[in-house]
Amino acid sequence: MKKIFLYLLSFILLTSCSEDISQDIQTDMLQEADQFFTLSEIVNESSYLGNFSFGDYFRITSASLPGCPTLSLNSQTLEITLDYSKVETCDQQNTVARSGKIILDFSQANSNNPTWTMKYEGYTFQKTKIDGIRYFKRLSTSQNSESFENLKITTENNLGFTIKGTYTYFLSRFNFRPFGISYVGRHEGINPAGRSFVQSITEAKELFINCYSEGFTLPQKGKENWKVSRGSTDLNYTVNYTSTQECVIQVKAVLPDGRTIDLQP
């Protein structure tokens, strides 16, 4: 009788532990998906800014850029400063809190090897901070490449990512003015739980300037894969961006266990 009681007690404990572990894993997947979406959003939301040329900024107004930053153009140093700390009013359909500065240096953009940089100074997007320098290179009149190392992202809850990555951009113009951008690429690093991960675009993301000018920075279409290493196992999240109406984007993620969630309903 005593042995039977011990067996029953062991079974209950094991079952309880198994359920707790399963719940923890499911909760962890939801948290991971939310963190990765935040990371993907802040890395890509300023990409358009890095693909405008120095000349484009002379034709761009503050009101046509998300967050309506104060624009400062220096024709001597070929430097552009976007200051989000001096915004007074911003009459855009989609308003998102930003602070700090983004500085673009075009001093090498007219060389034989056309390059320029985008640097963040105390910049935050929806209370998530991004810090570091992104390096751009002109491949053709409509194509640019980008690379970065040690880009640091810190969320509102003080969760940190350090990432490196490469992207290729295709800029569409009409009458010499940009009206759309599509891009592919990937970035990788270590997530706040200490796991290595790769976020890669599996179907080009596309974003149109008319939506961007109204503060919408999510792509109108595109697909991503987020791969997270857990020891000898890799977990994969698949993410789909679709436009439900003009400039309104729905983001759905399929978790590694097959569940589907709305990251941007």
C-alpha cells in the first residue's frame, strides 16, 4: 500500500512538473515572438531614412518624415541631422513617440566608392533604444547595400540585444523622387535569454513613401523567419506582413508549436 501511494505521489509530481514546463515553454514563445517583433520593427523603421540621398533631403519636409523631426542640413560637411527632441506638432495619421537624434554623414557619398553612415544619438522608438552606426553603400542608381556590427537595442523593460546584419535595398523613383522601397537581408545576435538567433527576410519587404509620410513604418508586404537556437534544437517562427487596407498592416506569426498569433492586429 505504501509503495502504491509513493508511485501515485511521484506520478502527480511528474505530471505537475510536465504541465508547468509546458506552460513555461508556451509563455516563453509568446514573449520571444513579442521581443523579436519589437527588434525587427526598430531595426527596419529607420531604414528608409538611410536610403534617401543627400539631395533627397533638400526636397523633403519635416512633416513628410515619421515623427516630424527637425531637419538640419550642412552643405559644408554633407551631414544631415534629424532631431526628434524639438518636435512641436506632427499632424500624421500614425503618431509614435520618438526622441533623440539620427545623424547621416554623406561626406563620402560622392567618392569612387560611394558610402555614407547613419548614427543614432540617444534615439528611442516607442521607448525602445537603438544605438550604433549603420553603413550604407551605393550599388547602382536604384540599389544600396547596408552592413552593421554591434548595433545595440534596449527595450523599455531593459532587455538588450546586440546584433550584426546585412541588407540590400531597391529604391523606386518617379520624377527622380523616391516613392517605394523593397529590401531583403538578415541580422543575428543573442537575445535577452542568452540564446543565439537569426532574423531573415524570406520574401522582400515593401514599403511605400505615401504611407511612410503618414508615420506608418511597417512594410505593406513581406515575410520573415526567426530562428532561435536552444541547445541542439532550433525553433522557427514564421511571420507574414499583409496590408488589410491602405497603410494598415496586419502581422501574423506562426509559433514553433504551430499556434498563430497577431503581433499587429
